[in-house]
Amino acid sequence: MATKNKDMHILKIAALIITIFLWVILFGMSKTAHIPTGKYLDLSHCGNGIIEPEYGEQCEYNNDSACPGKCKFDCTCSYCGNNVLEFREDCDGAWDMACPDNCQSNCKCPPPESRMLTSKFRQIAFYDAMPQGENFTIASQFSNIALQSMIVHSKTPLTDVDMFIDSNITKPIVVPQPAGFVYQYFNASTRNASQSSYIAAKIYFKVPKDWYVKNGLNRTTTQLNIYHGSWIALKTSLNSEDGAYSYYTATSQVLSLFAITANKYPVPKPIVPVCGNGIVETGETPETCCADASCINANESCVNNLCTFVARCGNGVCEQTETAQNCPVDCGALVLFFPQFLAIFVTLLLVSALTISGHLRQMQIRKARKKHKKEPVMPALSSEEEQVEEYIKKHIKKGTSEREIRKQLIESGWERDFVDVKIQESRSKVE
């Protein structure tokens, strides 16, 4: 009888051991059900140098290509956004004790001297569920900042979404300065950092016009930029304007840090004079371009863009290369005893006083014309705007089409609106 009781006691102990063993297995399976691979985790295979997904492994000590530098002791990858503080992370979503409500999307805390999130302008939105493609509008509660509203939607079904929008923040020192002049930064993120990459947003913002004027910026270069490893320019559209603001829209496929920027006007290219186009432009003189500016002296002609002496028979001056033989009109009077001169002299005596008077008058007219030599076409101008206006008027007088004039000036760097105004003003003055 004692032996039988002893056997029953042994059976009870064995049953208890088997029950405990089964509970351990069930508990282990319930924990491994959350492994991203969907496989059960068998740590007995971890560390053999072979990645075996069927056992829930994502990496090995000698192969961490799936997550460089982030392979954990259980052969799974750590990642930012799982609300677990791992490896070199300062914080992770809800695990933000190191910097409460300031954990960035890269699981790093911003430096104390440059906290990028400002509670003064923070808005928080909670969503139990965010169905795929359904739009949710978040309107800004602040009137003195750029961000007006965001329409967000998830690209995949999400649950328990905590969204943070910090509407006006200072530039964090952990990111570089974007190109151009920055008006404002703002940040949009979720407590679970991985959710930010699944949420797209249509962003509405405004910029005061006096900001452009004060900094000499071109409103047409306004851009919304997103920081995603580097600054990326988003397609930005102008919606409307009023007396104080310009209103814009841009679309982003993820949530992150944003910056509103604009650039200065390009420096207009100077008009380069073109010698030989028939227009006296700035810098052209008889010495540099007699083809346009003409020669000063009456007995000079522009030959190969150089003022060259040219004798003109009949101008009443016996010039170089002229003799009584080749130009008796100018030089014959100098050779009184030349036979041809005597004949001409007798002939002239027979010409009536009226003919002589008419001849003398013609000589006076010629001399008067010589005194009124051709002046430079374009006078010295006091500003580049006057230079452009004079350029337009001269081309209009020449018959050049307004389209060609506009094309030349725009290619030289002048703004189209400015050129159109100057063409209109010049046309009325020419007419």
C-alpha cells in the first residue's frame, strides 16, 4: 500500500512539471506572436551566424545588413518608432523621459540650447482609428504664424494615432540650413515615429508680403521644404493674395520638419553693346565702335571699325592724295599757270552771277552740314532703367518688333513685368 501511494505521488509531481512546461511554451508563443516576421523566436538558433527567418531572426552578429549596427542580442532588429528605448536612442515615442514631448522622429532629443518643439505653439490631435485614404482636417489655433491648416490621411489603416503639430519653431542645430531665406519652421510628427512615414498631408500656409519687401525677396520663389535626411523642395502653389498676405498650398507624402523659404531676385545681366547693330549703346564711341557712333571728323570714314582719313573731292579743301589733276575743283586754284586752270577760269568768267551765287550757296550748305556731324544715338543715361527705355525707343523707331525687344531684354536678365511696363511707356513716347 505504501508503494502504491508513492507511485501516485510521483505521478502528481510529473503532471505538475508537464503543466508548468506547457504554460511556459504557451507564454513564449504569446510573446513571439508580435515579432514582425510572424515566426516564433527560437533563441537556441541565435548566434550561429546564419539568419534563419523561420525562427524569427532578422539579423546575426556577422550579418546586420538588415539593420546596420542595430542587431539585438535576440537576433532581431531594433528600430525607431516601436516605443522601446534601444541602442543609441535618446527616446522613442512614448518613451520620452529624457526630453518629455520633445522626442524627434529620429528618436533623438534636440540639444537643450535648441529645442525644436515649442509648447507655446503645439497642437495635439488624437485618432483611435485612421482608415486608409480618409481625410482629417487640423486647423491652426494661432493667427500670427504661417501654418493655417493641414488635411492629413493615412496611406494604410492606422490605429491609436497621436499627432503633434508645432507651428512655429526655431531651427534645430541638428539639421543644416535650407537654401534661401527662411520665414518659419514647423514640425508635424506622431508619437509612434514609424506612423509619420504613412501619413500624407496637404498643407496650407501664408506669408506676409512685407517680409518679401523687407528682405528684397521674389514672391514667385516661395517654397515649402521638408527635411527627410536632407532638405527636399515640395511643389508649392500660390492660391490667392490680399493686401497683406500671399497664400500657398503644398503636399507632402510624409510628416517631418518643414521650412518655408524664398530667394532674392536674380541680378540683371548688363546689356552688352553689340558693335555694328546700328544703335549707339553704352560704351560705344567713335574710337571703340565707329560703325555705330560714326567718326567725329568730316574727312574720316569708318573702315573696318576704324576712323580712316578719306579725301573728298568737291568739298572745297585740297586734302591728302588730291591734286589739280585728280581734283581740280579743290586743288586747281593752287596751280595758276596750269593750262586746264586757265581754260576753267575763262569759262567761269562767262558764267552768270546767278550761277556763281547758287554755287556759293551750295558750298555754304555743304559746310553747314559738315558742322552738324552725327551725334551719338544714345545720350549718357543716369540709370539702368533709363538705359532700357532708350534701348526700347531706338529699336521701336528702327521697326524692331516688340516681341523681339522683349525677348532680348528678358534674356539679359530683366523681369517680364518690368520690360512690359517700359515697352508700353516707350511706345507712347515714340508715338
